[in-house]
Amino acid sequence: MDNFRFYANTDIRFGKNQEECLPELLKAYGNRVLLTYGGGSIKKTGLYEKIKCLLKDFDVYELGGIAPNPRIESVYAGAKICKEKNIDVILAVGGGSTIDCSKVIAAAAFYDGNAWDLVLNPDKITKALPLVTVLTLAATGSEMNRGAVISNSATKEKIGLGNEHLLPRASILNPENTFTVPANQTAAGSADILSHLWEIYFAPQEAFIPDVINEGLQRAVIRYAPAAIAKPDDYEARAQLMWASSLALNDLCTTGKGCAWSCHPIEHELSAYYDITHGVGLAIITPRWMRYVLREETVGKFAAYARNVWGIPDTDDWSAAHAGIEKTEEFLTGLGIPMTLGALGISAEFFPQMAAHAVKFGWLQYAYIPLNENDVVEILKSCL
């Protein structure tokens, strides 16, 4: 195992009615709160009104309308409010898009330049407002990590960043807040969780303990995602998916190992150009990437994946590996995810530009199997 630092210092309040902890959690940082949220679903579900009642003794300012694949314009707007209203703490209520955007807002509140500078060079982040989250979608793990992804539509760039100052101070994880998530979003979120686990699992380093944890989390998502889709108010299914989301990307599974990711940088280009749902793009790319990188030096890992995650008993590594990849694609298809780019109206028109960006910003030359621009184009073509 490699040397590592494990630091996941987010105060998690998990379970029913944990929103009632918000006054206590927020008061530790001050009285002036920026409430951030997405397209307004929290108002339809009653969560917005519940939170506003809980925060009746606070000065609450709002930034709504944060889009999926959050845009830099929302960061600009949020940072402006923080500076003008002297905000003490940000409360992000939503899924990963709202939380990611709020993280960069928290940093931009202390930055005098263009906030896009922080995305391009997160080392410029030296301070951030405290962030508390209320999670409403199990997917990105942003509620318990220091990462964020922001899009710039003007430059057709979608870039991930990470900085220790972006780690949420506390997160409310009430599975009941995901009961109203539609089936297609539950499926895409589950694919996103699995993709995080796969990106971490397939790495050159051997690290038995984190890989066993990883395999268990994969099996949990495989077991409970169909249950949550079939019965949206299945508390146990929603709870398991919500906790899997957090554990998949809070660095627990990367202890002692690590490498550049493969599918995420490629998908970021798809959603930068076409604004598609992130989890859907990952689901389409991943089985094709798996087939593309299956070779002599990777077949053992893919065989272990097949046996330990999917329970495939085949003793021949090549047969087991192929069967595991087939199971992967069958499972994602069974969630109701459209599994080709053509089904999303995407052609090969911009593949060369996307490939160049993916290699430039995604460190693909250091991935599990290093990828160049031609490799990325071939993987994308196989997704059509």
C-alpha cells in the first residue's frame, strides 16, 4: 500500500428528521446564511418550507436555480451575495450540483479575481466559508468530500477541482428526502456512485482492504438501486444508496492506492458539449472503456471484479472478465438508462475536440491504462 492521509472530517447527521439539527449546526458559524438550491423541487416536496421554519431566527439569503452540471455564472452570483451580505455560512440543499457549486462559491467569497481562476488552479483557494449540506440525491458524494465540478459554457469546459477548504463542515443525510427522486434520476445517481467505485477500484496498486470495502459498496448499490426504483419510498433502499454515495468518494476507498480516473474525464466532455446527465454519460462510457482496456495486464483485476462483485464462478480469468463486463452493461441497461450516445442525439462531430480536452484536463496519460486522444475517440465511437 502507498502512504496516505485519510481526513473526512464532516459531521454526518444520518436518518429521519435530522434537519432539526440545522439551527445548532449553523449557529456555530454565525447568523447570516446563504441558502442555495436547484430548480425548485425542494419547494414542491415541502423541504424548503421546513428549512425556512427551522431557520426563522437566522438572516437567510437565497440563491436558487443552480443547474445540473453547475455553471460558473451561479458561482459568480453566489459569491456576489456572500460579499455584499457578509455571509457567515452557506447551506446547500440539493444534490451534487448544488453542493459543488456552493463549494466554489464558498471559496470565491474570499477571492477578488475571476472565480474561474479557482477552478483552473485550485491551489489559489486558501480560505472558504463554512458549508453545511442537506442531501436530496444520492450520487456524487460531494456531501463528504473536498471535490467539485464546474462547467463553463462559453469555453465548453467542465473541470473538476479539489481543495481541503471545500470539505463540508456538516451534512444532513435523511433518506426520506430522496423518496421523490424520479426513477431516471435514481438510476443516473446509482450509476454515478458505481462509477466512482469503479474508477477507484481499477488502479495499478494493490490495496486489499480498500478494495474489499469497495466491492461491498458496489454490491450494495447493485442490490438496492433496483429496489429504490421499484418502490421510491423504500426507506432501507434509499438509506443504503445514500450512505454508499458518501462512502464511495470520501477517500476511504482510495487509502493506500490511487491513480488518475478514466471515464469521468471523458464524460465531462460529453456533458460540457451536450449538457447531458452526468450519470447517464458515465453508464454509457464505462462498459465500452472496460472492453477497450481489457488486456493481459488487466484481465486479473477484471476477473476479480467479476467474481467478487457479480459472483461469477468461472475459473478462467478471460471468461470471467468478459462475463463481468456483460453483467455491468446488463445491470445499467436494467436500470432504464439509455445506453448509447445515439439515443441522446449525440454524433461523432466533436469527438476530436472532446478527446483533446479530456487528455489535457483529465490526466488520462496517468490512468489505469493510459489513454491518448486516439484512444478516447475510439471509446466514444464505440458508444454510438
